[in-house]
Amino acid sequence: MSFDPDSTAVVVVDMQNGFCHPEGSLYAPASEEALADVSAVVAAGRDAGASVVYTRDVHPPEQFEDSHYYDEFERWGEHVLEGSWEAELHDDLDVREEDHVVEKHTYDAFYRTDLEGYLDTHGIDDLLLCGTLANVCVLHTAGSAGLRDYRPVLVEDALGYIEEDHKEYAVEHSEFLFGEVTTKDAVEFA
């Protein structure tokens, strides 16, 4: 699968301590295991000249106090609180000054963030999506990208998850409905 680096971004979703470190409140071993594969996708993209975007799921402690329906803390417990160690990107990632970091407060990295403006300003059409959790933030971000006329491509061997079938669901759903799927070794930059 070939990508033009000038119009492609590698989007790394939520590879944070809270999800990828054994001491994180929502630690998933497969998310930690995905760090090396995510880093390989980032390195390949960066070497080719593609943009690199990292998302961080960050919640102010009071975010859901007045919600009447949507309350992530009720579902997952308090996690990746603003200013906490959990909310920081994992140390194994090679985050550089020129990379764009998007702070988000929901599963969807486009919702009330600057992601769309950044992609449009940089002429980006194709998104190579990797990170965690496959069936939550990665899938919602991919779906939102497709609805905005970007080409979302999930890198299936660079996804974190809680259960293997969660990853399989995300990959199948994405491929069927709005995107494409590839592996890190199948990615080529033209």
C-alpha cells in the first residue's frame, strides 16, 4: 500500500502511560506490546517526510460532573487526568518538537480539537492510524476521519486492545464501513 508522504500523516492514538504502562489505571498489556510497532510506523513515516501526529486523551477532573448521559469516568473510572503522569505520552515514543500533539477529551480525536485544521493546513488526505484502544479511540477517530473525507487506514499490527476480539472487530468494522487496513510492513511511501 503506497502513500505520498506530502499528503500523509501517521496518527498515533493515545499511547499514554495510563494505557500502556503497567502502573496505568487502564493498562492493557497489548497496548504496551504495540509500542515497538507503533514506533516503527512513526519512524518509517518520519524518514519518508510524512507528518506525525500524536493524540492524548486528557480529562479535567470535573469534566463529567454535569453530564446527563456521556460519562467516561462512570464507564472506565477516573483515568488520564489533566496534568497527571498517566496523561503523558509513553517514554518509549520518539516525540519530537516538529510533531503535532492533539489533546482530546473524548474517544474521537476530531471532536472539539484542532486536528482537522492541522491536517487541512498541511495538505493531508491520508491517515495511517495506529495506537490504542483499537475498538474505542482508534475506531472512533478513524470513522470521524472518513466522514470528513480523509482516507483512514488502520495499521492492524500496531494497535493496542484489551481483548483480541476487540481488535478484530475494529479492523473488520473499519475495513467494511469507511476505511482500509494494512500492516506496518506493507506500508510504502512513494
